[in-house]
Amino acid sequence: MIAVKKFYSQRSIRTCVCCRGKILQKDLIRFRYQTNLLELYNGAGRSFYICHECLENKHRAFKSIKRIVKNGLERDFEEIVQTCNKANSL
């Protein structure tokens, strides 16, 4: 099982790339895209945020992330959604 690390401040507000909503950083899921790979943020590199509501609406999230990620999005996106769902259910 992959441990989802949380890198956030308690009071910082960030923007979801899908809905453009201003949400507390701790309530968002942080991703990064580096070397043709979409993955959960691991503490290094540039990143972007998606809220849980947008992640549940896979079509909307996929469409928004597609603007950022060019290659291999389908496989990586499904794996990340499953990992986030497992982490939230614990």
C-alpha cells in the first residue's frame, strides 16, 4: 500500500485546477507532473491541487489535468484516484 504523505500548511488557501475554487490547502490533493509521469506530490518539484469533489467527477478532473499533462495520463490518473480513495477510507 502506498502511503499518502501530506505537505500542507494549516491556514494556506490554494486553488483547485478544475473548479478554480479557493480551498484550504489541507483539504486538497496535491499532484506533480515530472518526466512524463503524473504522481502524488512527494515534496519536490512543482505541483498543482485538485479538490476531492472534482476528483470524484473523473471526467472533469481528467479534462483539466489533460491541459497540464501531455503523455500517459489515463494510466497514471486511474492509479492515483484509486490510491486517494483508499487513503480517504482509512
